[in-house]
Amino acid sequence: MEKKFDKKFTWVIKDFSSLQSVNILSDIFVVRGCKWQLNAYKGNKVQNFLSLFLEVAGYGSLPSGWRRHARFRLIVVNQRSETLSRQLEGQNWFEEKANGWGFQSMLSLDEINAKDSGFLVNKELKIVVEIELLEVIGKVDVNGFHLLSSEVESVSRMFEKHPETASEVHLKNPNLRTGYMSLLLSLIDTLCQSPHKLPKDDLGEAYYALESLTDAGFKLDWLEKKISQVSERKEKEKDGEIRKKAVEKELKDLKEKCSDLEAQLEKEKSEALAAKTPISFDDIIQ
């Protein structure tokens, strides 16, 4: 079975036939924290052909040594019959010296512009790209923070849930920005521990870390509430342990008392039974 791609992005080029620019750029889209865009040429790479490339967006701002290994599929959609769509696949390393890959002869302009071809509908050309990100080397830019590939999913989910988190962070130094983000991730990891494994000192340090992040411009009202909840759970866990031990002791005492009572009961039964037994002739004459 064919492995699914991570992401699909659809690009609609309006008034395609009348566009005169050397190249046409799509909006930037994100796949697992990595920014991409499509670049199309109308006969400027290969005469009378649409050339289409997948490129790393904003690669100039990425740290030195970055590399991304990706499998991708580029599709010029036939809007009348999907089976007539033109699609080509590639698998390449994207890096500083080769930040874009694609196909110079994707589809002839004659085919695109042919009457009732299905490629141009209402003067619009529809292009789809599907990407599977195989490997990322170096740090990835997510909202201006340079992250390890292992951190991308967590940070992306955080920004998806709380997009305002870093909206007022104005630090220019990328190392400082990354350092604060690492602190934030460490704080979240700390709170993810089970309350009984979380030392009380760590909770105190969590409040100091939160204050430091807030001073740097992070908006973390949502995280402050979570720290308070964890602190409350920690106290409840402590109180619960005290109550549990008290109940365990009481239960132990009751079990011991029950054991003593059972022994006493057996003794009383034995004595009562002996009292009911008739005296024998031998007992009388002895």
C-alpha cells in the first residue's frame, strides 16, 4: 500500500493565460513546521511549457547546514476529469545550494490553453502538491523560533491552540528566542509529570520560569492556570496520602481487633460446649 503524504496544498492561479510575470509564486504553506511554496514559470524555463517547482520558503533565514529530505507529488488538476490530470513525483534533498526541486516540462501550455481541455476553467489553473517529509537536518523555523525537528510538532500544536503565545515577544537575537522557547518546553514537560513524582521545589521553580517568560513578552495565562491546577492536584495528592494512611491504620487496627474477637469467640464456644456436655458415670465416682 502506498504511504500517505503528510500534507496536501491546493493552489489556484487566477487569470492564468493573461499573466505576464516571469514566474508565479504561491502562498507559503507549512508542513510539520517547515515552510514551503510553489514556483511556476510560463515558458520561461522551457519554451511553451509550464515549469513547476517545490521550494523551501524563506531559506535565507534558516541556520547554516539545514537540509530537508522530502518526497513530493506535483499535480496540474484537470477540472473536468481527474484521470486526465498531469502528475509527477520526486524525492530529493532540499538544502542551501538546492532549495527547490521540480519539473521544467510539467505540462505544455498548448494543452493547458486548449479549448475544453479541462485544465483552465473560468480562467483558473488548479495545482496540488502533496508532501511527505522524510528527514529534517538542522533547526526548523516555527513562528520565528529555530527548533529541533523533535520540537516542531509540540510547538506547532501549542501555537495552534494558543496563537497569541508569542505575539508580543520582540526579542531580536535568535539564540535568545530559541533559549526562551526551550525554557517554555521544559516547563510544559515538567507539568506533564505525575503529581507524586513532581517535587514541590519544581513547582516553585515553575512559577519563577513563568515569570521570566512573561517578562520576555510571552502571553501565558493558559499555562499559569495549568500550573495552579497542578499545584492544587499536588496538595490534594498530599492530603489524600495522609487520609489513606489514616484509613489503612484504622483498617489494620480493626482487622487485629476482629482477629482477637474471633479467637475470643472460639474460646467462648468451646467453653459453652463443654458446659453443655453431660457428666459421665466415671466422672461422678472418681
